[in-house]
Amino acid sequence: MSAVDNNVMKIVYTFFLGALLALFVGLGIQTFYPGPEMPEQTSGVEFVPEGSSTPTEEQREEMAENERQWRQWQEEQQTYSRNVAVVALGASVALLGLSLVLEKRNRVLTNGVMLGGLFTLIYAIGRSFASSETRMTFIAVGVGLAVVLFLGYRRFFQDRPEESAPEEAPREQTGV
């Protein structure tokens, strides 16, 4: 495998690892903390008899009950989204911290874990938007901004000792 092919595979691996880590977090949350069940509409609301422009009293009651169930589900869904955002935000910070711990061991693995943390952070911010709580969204975006600024500074702008190129081994000379 040539050096170019190897570098391309490292990039592909980094993105693939990042995507899988974010999926792992999202599916883990969904598996162990499932969301509220969407209410089902009752059968009497589906149509109003022909020739009648207004629903019957029974249909109005069913429509009101459906509307109440729907509002309750939306409130539960917003609370669920807030809770998921908090857990995902914690997981993203943990992944980004892990990428700093692994930083000197394996650059490709570190970049994949960092990318997974960033993808999870995007998921957490999206879930906080779904919670319709501006305070939670602000906190999620604020934590995201702080983590990304710190990580960017640490990874790309902090002075590091330059890595010296490995010395070339002496070549054998043949008499040809």
C-alpha cells in the first residue's frame, strides 16, 4: 500500500470511527432511555358524516381528548429531549477528554475519538433545540463553544516540540 493510499485510509477510518462513536452514543441513549410513546388517534375522529359540516358531540369529545393527549405527549417529548441533550453533552465532553488523553499514543485513533465527540456534541445541541428550552440550548451551545475552543487551542495552536524525522538507516552499497 502506498503512502497516499495509507493516508486516505487513515482519513476514512477517522471519519468512520467518529460517526460510529456518535451513533453508539445516540443508540445507547435510545436503547436504555426510550422516548415517550406517541398517542394514537381514536377511530371516531377520522371523518365527519357527509352533509354535516359540524362534528357530533361524541366526535368533539374524542377530538378534545386526542388534542389533550397530543399536548401531553409534546410536553413529555420536550422533557425527554432535554434529558437526552444533557446525557449526550456529557458523553461528548467525555469523548473529547478521552481524545486529549490518547493524543500522544495514536494520532488516527485520537482524531477519530475527537470527531466522534464533536458529532455527539452536534447531536446534543440538536436535541437541546428540540427541547424548546432556550436555557438548555444556551448551555449546550456554551459548553460546545468552550470545549471546541479549548480543544482547537490545545490541538492546533499550543506550542509543541517539533517531531524530528527518523534518521535514515545507512544503505548497503553493492558493488554493481
